[in-house]
Amino acid sequence: MQPFQFLVGIWETVLALPRWQGFVLVVGASLLVAKVVQVGGDVLVRRVTTRIPGRSTTSSSGPSTRRCT
């Protein structure tokens, strides 16, 4: 079995669907993968940044609201 034969089989299945169903399936799968990558990346960044020495572990939700006097 070739390395990408599995993906070719999936793509052939998508091509066998009516066009609108294939489109919805591809777009939906793409959005799902993007969300998984986003959440997974956020988790990894939080784990790595807590290990940086000299950095505070607290984070602000935006720019500071303190006024300079």
C-alpha cells in the first residue's frame, strides 16, 4: 500500500458525493482541523511559556488600564 493511498481513497469517496455534499464535507472538515490546531497550539504555548524563567505566569487580558501620573 502506498503512503497516500488512504487519502486517495477518501478523496475518491468525496468525489462520488453530490457536489454540494462534497463541498460541505470538505469545508466542515477544514474548519474542524483548523479549530483542533488552534486549541492544540494554545495548550502547547501555555505549557511552554510557564517554563520560561523570570516570566510572570499571570497574563493580562489586554492592554494595561493604568494611567501614568
